[in-house]
Amino acid sequence: SWVPEGGHCNRCGLNHTLMEAQHFRRTFPDGEAYMRGLECYQMPPLDEWFALTEMSDGARGRADDGLDFQPIVATIRGSQIPSNYAAAGHDAVVPCGRRGAARRVSIHVRVGDLLHALDTRLASAARGAVRFLLNALRVAALLDDVSVLVVSDSSAATLVDLGADITERVTGSRVEPFQPGKTWSDGVSRFQSATTRDGFQFDVVSNGNPLVALHCVASADLILTPRSCKERNDCKSFASCDDGTGEVRCSSFASLALALSVGASLAVSNDPRLSDGDVRRYAAGAFGQPTPSRGANVSAWRRYLAAPSVEPSWAAVHRHICERRETCLKRGGPEACTWESPDGAMRPPNPTSMLSHDPLFAPYVDKSCRGYEVPPTQFDATGDGGTFPWDGIGHKALRIFERIAKNGTPPATRHFFDEDVNVNALYLERVQGIVDGSAPSLYCHETKSWVPEGG
């Protein structure tokens, strides 16, 4: 089974038993049920979007020690990856609602999945994220000639409600920190304008294609981030991220944006009693780094990223999975297509993959279609012949980029983001039959945890 002996789940770091594997089967008895538990988006191939095909053979990075970043972020920032990404010209594909100001400030706020988490500490982290947002808006209001974009997985209305809860806890009076206004679009994303009680105007973009949200954070001239995102302890425990005002958690998504950025970044406290003097000091040091110019190449990917979420059928996904076997055999024969460990034993890329030979996944993927990989030059992401599990774009990309930055790019490798279908996420390239007249790559993530309470 994908749950190892002893019931320990490597995916989430919690103790799980075989009962939870059975719970997954009961929750999603077949492929169509599984797809209904996912939110899916059309995407360009991720290797190309992140400009990994432009990496020099054998290139290694050097940790960027000039700023107090998490180790994984510092390592990636010292490699070719940020400059290649900046030169890819994605600003013309994803304009991020630019308003004509000289500089753009982005604020990423992770709330949605934390609010509904079974772990109460994660729910507390959601409130900490909103406390950070309120302070970041105070800092941004003191900056000259900037447009400010809040990128969140929650709507402006949700952020307002949480902000009002926080002010009530601190002051005893329920006060809405800002007022949402009109909605508008730049042709790719839909935004909602908002105004603070002090008259400061900004925009909010919620949900939508995760590549769009990522670029709108990473491409900003200044990223305002929670303090936990720039601490060298990597914030792996809640205590290490505690600001003295409750738990704060830096998401992998925010870390990935910082790693890709060539602009400035500023870590802001989430203390709800942050003084005006501290806010002014933050603002004074906001633009401490130069911001290189970026390219402006128009891309056909725009229509993928501008599209709303899609609801592909399991039949189309399953057909693509089964075609991988034939595609792979034509490219390199059985030895090039199967996942093998250093000792030659067959194994899946990760224990939760539906493409493995585990009987657990018999209701989803035909046995004859499992155990094959299309790219014969699969990137050895872990160093032992395997790949990092697909959990979300943030987790996956950070680990791949770190591996490239530390160990360089093997000359034979030209494929980094492996296709997979597992219990947490799905990524397949150039899938026929999910939209008319095109074959976009498909990325899906779970909309809520299927793990039962108490797991």
C-alpha cells in the first residue's frame, strides 16, 4: 500500500493508518468522483513556463547570502533560475492589472485552505496572515508612486470579515479594515478594487489560475511578505514562526515567488499593535534592491491562463494516461519508460501515485496503463532515481529548483516537471479532449483535505 508499514504518511508528516487509505477509496470510489474533488486549470508546460529549457548544461547556483532568506529560497536566488524567468517575457502574457504607477507592490495572503484545516494551528495561521495583510497595507500606503496588488486564495469579502474579527479582538470594536469596490479585468484576471479607512486604494485578485497568481507576486518590484518567509530557520515548526501574536506560516507558494523574484522584498510583522513609527521604518527600507528590466514577448499561453477552471472528465485523463505507455515505448522502449530504483527494481515516483502498481488504485487506472513515464530523460530530483511528490506547484517547484541550483543540470536532462496523478494533485502535459481545438497541460489540486478528522 502507499501507506508504509507503521502507518506513517510521508506526504503530510502525520500518523496515518491503512484505515485512511480506505477512507480515500470511500470518498472517491472511482475516477469521476476523484476529479470532482479537484480544481483544474489549463496551463503551458511547466518546464517551458519557468524557462528551465534555457538552463545551461551543468550550471550550478550559489546561495544568495546577502539577505535573510530561508535556505532553499537563498539557494534558488543564487542560480540562473530567477534571471531566466524574468527574461521570459511573461509580463506581456500576465499583465497583473498594472495601473501605470512607476512600481508595483504585491502582497500574498494565504487564508482559504488554512481556514478549513482540521488542525487548529493552521486556522490560527490564517488569522495571522490577515494581521500581516493589515500591517502590509499600512506600509504600502507610505510608498510613493506604487500600485498595490493583494494576491490571495480568498475573496476580498472574506479578508474584510477576518480583518474585522481581528480589530474586534484587539480594540473591542468590530471595524472593517477596508471596503471592497468595483470589479474589473485586464483580459486575464479579474480584480476587485478596495479602499482602506484612510483612503488608500489597492486591488485584490483571488483564486484563479495559480500560475497567474504566482507571476503577479514574483514579478512585482517589491514583495511584502510575512516575517516567517525570510527567516533562516525555515519555519518548519509553528513555534519558530511565532511572532508573539499567534502562529504565522509561510506558504511554499510565497517562498517560490520570493525565489523567482529579481525585485525587492520586505518582511513585515503581523503584530496587530505595530506602531506608526515601526510602519514608517518598514517603508523607509522597502526598495533596498535594484529591479532589472524584463522582456515583453507575447505568448500564445495567454488564452490558457485567462481561462476559468475546467472540469475535465476522468475518461479524457485516463485516455491520456494509457497513451503515455505507447508514447513512451515508441520513444525508448520498456527500459526507458519504467520507473526504476538504482537496484533495478520497479517502483512508482512516489507512494501516493495512481500510476503505481499498488492494488489500492485499481478502481482508477487500468493496470496495463500504470508504471510508465513519458519522458525518457526524467529529472532525478531526489538524487536516488526518484522524483519529488506532486503536492502543489509551490512545493514541487521549490524542490526542483533547489536541486538544479545545488547540483546543476545534467546535460541529458530536458524534462523537470514529471507527469503524475496522485491523491493530492494532478499534472499532465498536452492533454487532448479537455478543451476544443487545443491540447493544454492540465494541473489540478485538491479543494479540501480528504484526510479524516483525527488523522
